[in-house]
Amino acid sequence: MSSRTTAFCALTLAIVAALGSLSLSYGLVYPAGAQQTKAPIALSILAGALTAAVAGWLSARAHRSAALDSERFVAVLAGVISAFFLFVVVFGFAIPALILGPHD
């Protein structure tokens, strides 16, 4: 697999991690409220954060194996986007979800 393909996979994985984590968290609000626990929401956010971290690792791997400047650019772009979505999942989704109650 070329470094450009790996970087594109990392970019796609980071976006899917953020969107999937948000969708799953919102989908689990009412079941978590009915069970009076935040565990399903916390697990979905943890899965999203780990997926975004894997995307960052993939982009770093793609950057190390890049031979052309265009491949390095795509790898750096994937790394920046992965770091941004990891930040969004952790600070944008996790902190409010764990501080507020399931029905707040």
C-alpha cells in the first residue's frame, strides 16, 4: 500500500471516528438515561477517540514512508485532520458528556 493510500485511509478514518462517535453517543442517550448510567456513552466516545488516535498513527506511518513531496503533504494533512478530530472527540464530546447527565 502506498503512503498516499495510507494517508487517505487515515484521513477517512479520522472523519468516520468523529461522525461515528457523535452519532453513536446521541443514539445512546435515551438507553443510557433509562438505565441511569453513562457507560454506553463513555464507551462510544472512547471508541471514537481510539479510532482517531489510530488514524493519527496511520498518518505518521504514511509520513515516514513518503517519498514524494505530494505524498508528504497528504500525510501531514491527514495528521492534522486526525489530531483535530481527536481533539474534537475528547474535548468536544467527552467532557460535556461526562459532566452533564444523560438527559441534560
